[in-house]
Amino acid sequence: MAKRLAIVGVASVSCWLLMNVSAAFAQVQSSEQRACINNVNRAGISVAKQQGKEDVNCIKLAGNGDLMITAQACLTADIKGRLLKKTNKTNAVETKYCATLPNFGYTNAATVNQYSSQAERDLLADVFGANLDAAVINCETNKPGCLCQQKITKAFDKLAAKKMAEFLKCKKATLKAGASSIMAIEDCVNNPATVGSIAADTKGMIAKAAAGLADKIVDECDAESVTNGAFPGDCDTLTGVSLANCIDVLVECRVCQMINDIDSTFVNCDVFDNSTLDGSCDSGAGPTPTITPTPVHTATPTETPTIDPALTFRGALIKSNGDFNYGGNPGLAGANAECNARYSGSHACTINELLDAEMASELDGATDYNGNLVNTSFWVIDSMRPLTEQCYDSGGSLLVWDYSTAHTGHFGTSATLNNGTGDLGTPTAPVGCGNMFWVGCCD
């Protein structure tokens, strides 16, 4: 079995020294420092998620014979520029939130971007082997095998995203509770006694994603007798639950390494991935942390805001039909103004922002400002969709959203929300603008 090696490694003595240097400069982080840490981490999850989409797309294009380059080259080609957009957002988030640098649990935007995408590509190599071109199944000659690869890749990417999302939530809560050293952050990875840690899986969200991976393997691969040979990496020859468990260990390793690399933590990933010190996963120790001077605080502490500034999703407006007529102010402008009034600094969420919030597990138990559970659907706001799917008034301006009926042939699109799990559904077929759905507010 191939060893999953860290991108950056240091000797154990160096790790010990860095841990002690880090601890020496440790202190409770201010609200500004916490916002920097949490927002940059969240942006990193978004980068990793996009790289996962790139991986699936490369497998799909290669399987269909639609690539002009090799499948392996496709992984870093960023064909539509979407990964660049995500990495640019990380840079922008750092500029916006990191004027006061944290003392621990943080590296920088460039490091976060690099290792967030690298971890996803390394995971793909773990599952499919070093040469993706040799592993991809041709859809013309083996359609079930082709679909099996695509669906399982999506499933283990989702599992990785859930682990990262749980870590992020735990880290935010730990920092807000007054964590003063890197060790408290490490507990959010491998300490089963830490509420919300990856190891604890307090709400069972990781177990659910792992079970979904196993179900996909059984239903989409085993049932079609195409599992053998479909994943010629570290889990080759396995099927069913055994394959799912093996992939879960690979995911555990890469997520652990990613956290070490982007946060300068020192979790023992070799033990974390399968509870055994067996050399299966070398620990990414991350870059040497930059020690920053202790920030000077004013005598009067800044009041902690009611809404954590690190969140994408801040809450929801009450149900509205497609005209978005809030406070007598119609259209998208009215929704933006109402979001800002209810959740200062926010605007009406686009579908991409809702998807980011889903990956960060921010939609679990979502409510509107009156305390009502968002338990049906959000309106989809997406400038890339046809105007006829945006409740558009042909007599008005772009994306006014001011028709509340469908008599002109104009409709709106919605995305269902499972309030208990925080999972968004795929945007539905267009429906009449007179339907009543929620509007999310995002930062």
C-alpha cells in the first residue's frame, strides 16, 4: 500500500520546538483575530470543495472523451477559472479580516489556497493511483463503471468536506470560548472528548456522510459488478463497506494533513487516520509559524457582536414570493436592504453562497429573523440563470424579481433545505413566482 506523504515535513524534534515556541506566544484571541482565523479557514474549505468539483469534472470529461489534455493535467488546469475565483476570495478575505494577525491557528491565504487544493488532488491519487489517465473508465465501453467512478468521487469529496466543516465549527466555538493555545485547536481534530471535534462527530454528520459513501458503492458499483478495477489506488480489490472504510481512512489522513498545513497544527495524522502507528499517513507539520507581536488592546474591550462575523449565512428573511417586496422596496434591491437591516452588513444570498454555507454546516437548523425554521426552500439567486427563471419583468431592469405571478411565462427557481441536516437540494425546475420561499442573508 502506498504511503500518503505530507507535502511539508519536519523532524520530530523540530515539531517539538515549534510547539513550544507557539505555546510561549499563545494567548486568547480577540474578536478580530478570531474573524481572521475563521474566515480564512472557511475560504480554504471552499477552495478544497472547488478542487473536488474539478476532480469530478476531469474524470467525467476524460470518461466521455471530451478532454483535449490528459486527465492528470486537467486536475490543475482550472478549465473554467472557478478555482482561481475561489483562491482570489481567500486573498480578499485575508485582506478584509486579517489586519490584526492571530497568534496561532493561522498561516496565510497563499498557504491555505495551496494546501487546500493539494489535499484534494492527493486524495484523488490515493483512490485512483498516481496516473489518473490509466484509471479513468471509458463511458462508451463501460457506462456503469464510468458512472461508478464519478459518483463515488463525489461521495468521498462530500465526506472530506463534512470533516472539514465539523473542524471549522469546533474551532470557532473553541476560539470563542477562550482557547489560548494551538493544542486546543488540535483537540478539534483528534480528541473524542472535545465536543464537535472530527473524532467525536457529536452530531453524527460525518458518520452519515460515510454511510452515504458505503451506500453509493453498494448501489452504484457493486450492484453493477464494476467495483473491481474502478479504484486502482490504495484500496484496490476492495468492495462494499470494506472499500468505504478504506477510503474513509484515506480521507481522514488527507484532512488531517491539510489542517496541519494550513493551521500550523501538529496532529499525529498517522495515528489519527486508523488509530494505529503504522506509517500509513505521515503528518503534515505545516510551515514554520510566524510569531507576531502581542497586539495592544484598549482598556475597554470591544463588544462581541451577536452574529459571529466568520459566518457566511447570517439568517433568513421571512417567506416571500418572487417579487421580493420588503418594506415597500421591490426586487433584489429590496431583499438586499432588508438583509442589511436585519443582519448588519449582509445581503441576499446567491446560490453559490448558500452552497458555501452548506459545506460549512451553517444551514443546520436555519431560522428566519422571526425564529421560524427554514423548512422548505430558498429562492435561488443566480445571475448565470436565464432571466425567465429569475421572476424577471421584461419591462423592468435586470433581475428586478418583481412578478408575483406566472402569467407572463416568467418563473423562479428554488433549492430545498433539509433543516435537520443543513443539506441543500439541487435547484428545482422553475416554479411560479407566486410561491412563497425564504431568502437567505449572507455576509
